[in-house]
Amino acid sequence: MTIDVKIGEAGFRPASRISSIGVSEILQIGARAAAMKRQGKPVIVLGAGEPDFETPDHVKQAAWNAMQRGETKYTALDGTPALKEAIRTKFQRENDVCFDVSEITVATGAKQILFNAMMATIDAGDEVIIPTPYWTSYSDIVQICEGKPVLVPCDAESGFRLTAEKLEAAITPRTRWLLLNSPSNPSGAAYSADDYRPLLDVLLRHPHLWLMVDDMYEHIVYDDFRFVTPLQLEPRLRERTLTINGVSKAYAMTGWRIGYAGGPKPLIRAMAVVQSQATSCPSSISQAAAVAALNGPQDFLAERTEGFRRRRDLVVSGLNAIDGLDCRTPEGAFYTFSGCGGILGRTTKAGRTITTDSEFCTYLLEEANVAVVPGSAFGLSPFFRISYASAEQDLKEALERIAAACRRLG
């Protein structure tokens, strides 16, 4: 049977699984800021979620050496033996968690790890508990997999952290996963051992509930905060926990696209099935670079984190000096998540009343040429996120512009 369709007559119909999902607001803001820059406007973009440091030279050299050796072919589906061994060693060395190489998977970024895990485990209607504010991709991936994101608001008073009481209240017979991120994008909040313990006790009481933990910002923590991952505290959850990490943030390797995870062997095998029909193996050259990152010198991490800490303190103090803004000091990552409720209700010189955090961020972009991201993009208002992975001079200039723009509001 032949179907005769004239060009232009049949409209495009997206699959229902993505009908309610749009392009990330972060990317939209970045695109608009880039367009303004092309028009000659002096826009400072504080939305990027990537370090402004360079990938370490020894990592670049490892990639070059791999190319010279001819390592430019397909690799094993979910990670080379060398990289899996480096990841296994990393987990044992830094987290006191022992995985077999068969319990480790490597993908094209941590986002693909998340996607593989959700696609491999979620049936239509299964629920995933996600504390807000949250990285925007979390809920979208759940929806694409036909699951139901259960968003649990966590306010500044709780340190943007989930409590045991809120977790208990969110659990139903359909709950499949709890997804935690520490330190957090967008808030920079992190869970200490004492913060995790009540949550882990809840998980122990609900054996049908699995834990997915995103440790991507593990090495970017400040002051006296001590990073810990849940399996260090509660080995009894080993058979239902997926621990996700990667080289993007700590080693400034966002473009290399390597994420990894350790978890129960049946889950890792199921995730490999998904990956086999999506991307197959990650880049062979990127994997060689990741081996060098994980096995090589680690001393530069502390120096870079200290640089981020100085910027954090600069931004937090600068924001808190502005009437109408209230910024909590984050424990990690390279973001501030500042409240802007004191700005709402004020009016611009053009007579427009600012009623939402999105409108406030639009005002800053138009009035101050500073691009930041509204809290609504991360599931919690009225807040806005600043990425301080930028030059200190740019941060100082942006803070001055934000302060001046706020003063001009009626």
C-alpha cells in the first residue's frame, strides 16, 4: 500500500513523550545572550555550567598518545578495560567503595548514564522522587522514559536539602527511584554524613525504592565540608544504589563527554542494552584521556577549588549587599542560588512590574547585560542561579551591574 502525501500537507507530529518538553531554558538564555553579543552589546554570561579552567596538559597528552597508537576504533560497549579499572580504583581510593569492573559502566557523559538507567528501569507511570531545586534534565529524562517526576520542594531554610519527613511523604507503591545530587546544581547545597543518615534510614524501610546519586561535583567543596557518598555510610543499600560521576567538572573536561557509574551488575547489564542501541561506545580518545585524569596527579584539584571558593565568597557577599536579594553560602559546586523575593513587586522605569524570577532575569539581561538563570527553570521560585565559573573581573563587573539595575527599580 502506498500513502500519497503532498509536501507541506502533513504537519509534523512530535511523539507524545516529548510533547511537554522544550529546549532547556538555560540554553535558550545562552542563545539570546550570544545573539546580543553579536549585536555588539557587552553581555556577561553567568549561566554556563562548566569550569573556565583548561583540561590538564597531561590529560591532553594522553589523548594525543592514544591517537598516535592508533586507538581510534570502537571500544568495548560501555568502557575500555583500562578506564573501568581506573574508575574501580578511584571509587576505592576516594570513596572507600569497592566495585567489580563488571559493576561499572561508562557513557558519553553523565547525562547518558542517567538516561540509560531510567530507560532501563522505568515503566509508564513509575515515579521518581526529585528534590527541588534540581538540574533541569532530571525530570525531562524521567518524562521521556514515560515515568512521573515527583518534585519535592526544598527551601533555603532546609539548606535546599531533602528531609526524611518529606521523603517519607513522597513515597508510594509506584516509586522506583530517589534521585539525589550532592553538591547540587543549581544550589551548591551538599549533604553531609549527618544529612544523609535519616534519608538512608527511610530507604532501608522501603525495599522497593532504589537510590540514584549524582556525585559530579564531588571534588568542588569548600571550607571544612567533607564529601561523602551514600554507599560509604550504608553498604546495605549496595544492591539498589547507582553512584554516578564523571570527569567533566573536576578535570574541566566537559567537551570530552565521559560519565561513569557503579552499581548492581543486573542494572549495569540492562543499561548496556540501552546504550547498545543509542550511541554504542563512548569516544575511544576521550576514554584514554579519562584514564589519565583519574590515574594521574590530583594535587591541582585543591588549587582550582580554592579559586572557585574565592569567587564564591565574592559573589555571595556581593549579592547579599543588594537590597531585595538573599543568597545562601553554598557548600560546593560553582553556583549560587539567590532568593529574589524582595525584588518582586518593584517596577522598572518603563512602568513594568516584576512579578516572577523569570521576569527579573529578563530585566537583568535587558537592563544590565547580565545573563543569569531563573529558579523556575530548576523547579523552585523565586530564585536565580549564577555560575561563578568565570573570571573574577567579569564577576565583579556583573555584580556592579546587577546592583545598579536593582537600584533603578521603583
